[in-house]
Amino acid sequence: MTILDKIIERKKIEVAEAKKQVSLEELEQYPLFSRTCYSLKDSVLHPERTGIIAEFKRASPSKGLINGTSSVADVVRGYQEAGASAISVLTDPDFFKGSLADLSAARDVLAIPLLRKEFIVDTYQIAEAKAYGADIILLIAACLHSDEIKTYADYAKSLGLNVLLEVHNEEELQRSLFDSIDAIGVNNRNLKDFVVDLNHSYDLVKTIPDRFIKVSESGISDPKTINELKNAGFQGFLIGENFMKTGDPAEAIKTFVGNL
């Protein structure tokens, strides 16, 4: 069993427990559920922003604890001030030490799109994302069938959410190209063994139709790499660990952007 298999197995139990605590009808009554979402496309393509989707991530299965001290509000506010186009917040508790409380804490201080970074296996999680202030959900092709991707993306769009689809290879890409998806992210990290290789982005960029925002995810630690990825055709760049592993993630992104 891979790490991804373990995460998905645990996630299904977690979602079943969450449904017992708060019903879908109750989520729909949360104040943030009715808010209008920011546009991921508009923010990524905004000339005064960097295209960076900066991530708040405390831990990961491959690295363990990355940063257990920085506060969500301070970090994401710093990301926004440095010119990030969007913010990603991990909400998985067991493997990434995140929570929905982190998501709402980020929403409180942001005026740019917010991504709920999660392993979505149920429409309930999409409703949760909206109720806690997300503008974007992530769908991971590696753990979803094509019909699930379409169902989840259509439901997200019905709530006004943006949809970022994550793929790792051409097979995942070709079975996932639905009109209800806004952006396609190429994860340079293989979720089955966590090996990182930027060539995945370069190999796939030309096969992603231009109607989608193109995002390169993981393994980006050098401003020069952003420029190379831009030249290849990417408009968005998801970066988390590179900033979070420092003592001051907000300062780290400021320095990084200054070198772009």
C-alpha cells in the first residue's frame, strides 16, 4: 500500500465522521457559504502579481514536521503582501497537521483566492471548502476516476468555486479534461513514492489545452526555475515547502520574489 492509498483510506473514514458532526444542510447555512469567490484565473494573470500559489504547510508524509511554529495568519498575510496570486492551505490533520480552522484563519486576512489543499473523495468536502472560505478546490487525478472528477468539478462550479485539477502524467491528463475545470496543475512530485522531478512539467505543458490555466507544482526552490517554467508556458507556480522550511516564511517569499 502506497502513502497515497493510506491517505485515501483514512480520508474516507474522516469524511464519514465529519458528516455525523455537521450535516450538508448545516454547512449551507454557514456565513461564508454564500460569499462570491475570487477568480483564480484573474489573480494568476494579474500583471501586478507573481503567479505564485504560496502554500501554508506544517508537515508532510515524506518530510515529517516542516514548520510547527509559524501562524497561519502571519504567513499567508506575508505571502499576499509579497505578490502571491493565491494561497494554498493544507487541511488534512493526520498526514499534514492541517485543519479547516487554518482555512478560515487564512480567509480572515486575505483578499486573494484561497485553495483548500485536500484529498477530495466526496462532494461533502467541497461544501466544507465553500463553508470555510475557500475559493478553489483541488482534485487529484491520481486518486479519482474520470466520472468522479467530472461530478466533483461540476458540483464545485455549481457553488461558484474554482477547480484546480492535479495530474502527474499524460494518462491522468487525457482522462480529466472537463469544461468545469479552471486550471491544471502538474505535480512534479509522484504521490506514490514522493520522488520530485521537474521534467514532468516540461513534458506535459504542451499537451495541456490553452483554455486552462497551467500550474507547475512542487520542487520549485529557485526564482530562475519560475522564469524557465514561464518560458515553457506555465502561468502559475505552487510553492510551499521552500518557504515553510524557513524560520520566517513571509520573509522567505519576499526575498524569493525580489530575485525573480
